[in-house]
Amino acid sequence: MSGNTNAPSDMPLDVAIIGAGAAGLATAIFAARARPGICIAALDGAKKLGAKILVSGGGRCNVTNARVADTDFFGGNRNVVRRVLKALPVEATIGFFREIGVSLHEEPLGKLFPDSNSAKTVLEALLREVRRLHCTLHIDSRVIRVARASPQATDAAFDIFLANGIVYRAGRVVLATGGRSLPKTGSDGLGYELAKSLGHTVTQTTPALAPLVLNGTAHAALSGIAHDVELTLRADDEKPVRVCGAMLWTHFGISGPAALDISRFWHRAALDHTSPVLTASVVPGRTADGLTQTLVIEAAQQGRMRVVNWVSGFVPSRVAEFLCRAAGVPLETTLAQLQRDSRRKLVETLTALPLAVRDSRGYTFAEVTAGGVPLNEIDTATMESRICPGLHFVGEILDVDGRIGGFNFQWAWCTAAIAGRAVAQPPGRGPTSAASPQEWRREG
């Protein structure tokens, strides 16, 4: 690993990877495996690499998911996303990590974590494999501009300018800069500006997988309580979006898997100047009519039961009290005392509780970015630009974002595998199709 050491300008790099996070490190590995001896350098502005890997999954790194499909992703065309995912199936991803010394285990909802339960294991394994393959890592090397090399530089396609004044030359460039999420890890949107300077458009970005901030203060009393919900987002005439999963009440609003997954849709709707409305059902899978019938039957059989106790059969007791108050039902009310209008209001509250979202907690707390470089500007067989030959894209910089559960890391590994194979091709070979997983296996 080096700091400001620079390859001589008359000895250009074969491949320069801008960004040495998950996608960038994986791209270097796949490229070096595909063509041993190739001159690869990854440039990163951070003084310590892998900050986003280290904080992911609560510090344990949710490497991927046991079941990955195109329906787990948003932004890009589903058919195109499906083709990219086929380039490195989950089984091949598991095998790749096993080869570099990271065994994985499955947890609820298909999440795959390292057996060590430490994200550090994942980062160290990636860095170890990069070094084994003799790829160069340049830390504290912030790129500020990428441009086509001058006509005289016939053996190099790009000039890469660093903030410290150093200029690299490379035959191919891979943008692995990430998005804008978790800026404290170094993600500041630089890649989007580099892409635009080389002719690309960028779909407007928003936070995704971000906690949501609610109006008012009533929710604060529930801070720290989690339970299952079905969240529904409605925006003008658009088809409602529904997400099921655990929701965590917080002092500022809501978090947990369900809230994080719905956040990207709230932001995209707000971006389109619609007025998104979010509601929560605390009885997932139950309809209002069905719940009403159940309530009538329960009132006939257990009339002396307090309504709040009945609601506690679905949610924690403090949440049950909150819901009864929201429905205007006094806590001492029994099922037999519940009048028709009050019953209707209670059922409405349980199946469609309004959640007045003011905003999310933004990129500072978002796990991923929605928006980015559109897939229709990319040849996804090679992850090469259709606009600027020799320029490739991997990971979060693309206009594809996955739901929570390891899917965004899987996108990083898949795009890295495709791009790595493509950039390793000798000059003059032209674009290549994605290789089979067997061709990416470790050698040596």
C-alpha cells in the first residue's frame, strides 16, 4: 500500500480504479485473476480504506443474501439487473469469499454474515487478496479530474489528476466511487461529477435505506420498541408501495428494516413533487373487514377484556396504549363497551395508522444512494460506458439500489466481477462478454 508514490508518466497503468471500497477492491481482484501481471492501481482519498465495509451490518458486514433476485432491486431495468446478477450467482459469491478466507453463515431473512461476525474479517481478506495479486493501493490519493489523454499518449486512454498534483495515466478507468450515503466514510458524490465530465448523465440522487423523521413528539415515548408492520406508501395516482418487516420506534421517528426499505420510495415520490402518504398496519396480513369481524366475535366472547389488552395481543403493551389513544379509545374501555364508531376508528388505526413523515435522516445515516448513472448508458456485459470507451462503472454509482439484507453488497460483487474481467482484456481485444464464475476462481 502506498501514499503519494506515482508510476512514471511514461509507464501508464493498464487499469486505474477510482475508489477502493467493496466494489473497487473486488474489481481489482477479479481483473488481476483474469490476467496475471496486469498493472492495476486503486486510488482512494481516504487514509484508511474500507470504512463503509466496517460499519455495515452493525459492524458485522452483511456480505450478501442467500436468495437474490432482480425484484430485490430498484432504479434499473429489471431484465438488465437480472442479467448482471447472473454473472456472479450467490453460490459463486460464497465460494469467492471462502477462497479468500471468509466463511459465511445464514441468519434470518437469508442474510449472510462472516462466521467471525466481524466486518474487519471481510475487509482484511479483500486487502490481503489484492496484495497477493500485486495490485497497488494508493491511499490519501483523492482524484479531482479524469480526462481523455492527449493524442500524443497513444498507449494511454485517460489522464487522472489528483489533488496533490500527481497525474496518472491509464488504459482503462473504473469508477467505483460509491454514492453519497454515509459521507463520513468518504462518499461525497465525486463519482457523479467525474461521470458527467466524461459525457454521462446522472439520475438525480436521494438517500435510500435511511431512517424516517416524523412530525410531532408522540412517537418519542415508544423509542426503542420494535414490532412487525406492513407499511404502505401512496403518492398521487401511483400504485401503492407496500413493505412488510420489523419497524423500530425512535426518538426522531421510525427505523428498522421496514422503514429503511420504504424510505427510498418516500424520497423518490417527494422528488417528483408528489405528496407521499405513509401508513402502518400493526396487523400485517389482516384486512380491516376481517379484523372488524374478529373484534365483534371477541367482544361477544370476552366482553370484559379491556380493549388495550386485546390490542396488546398484536403489539407490545406501550404501543397498544399509544394506538388506543390515537383511536380515541379510553384505556379502561372494555370490548363490550366499544361502540360501532369507536370500533371502526380502532380498526382503522390498527390497519392504517398515519405516519406523518417530515423527512429522512438524509445521506448522513442512509446506507445507500438511489439514483446515479443510468444503466442504459452502460454495456452491462462489460460494465463499460456506451458513451466513453474504456470507462467502466461498478457498485453504488449506478442507478440501482437494493433493499436491506445484503443486496447492495451483492450488486457490488456482481458488477465488479463483470468489469474486472472486461478491463483485464489486452488492448485491441475489444469488449468482452462476462465470463462464467468458473473463470474467476483463484489461482496460485
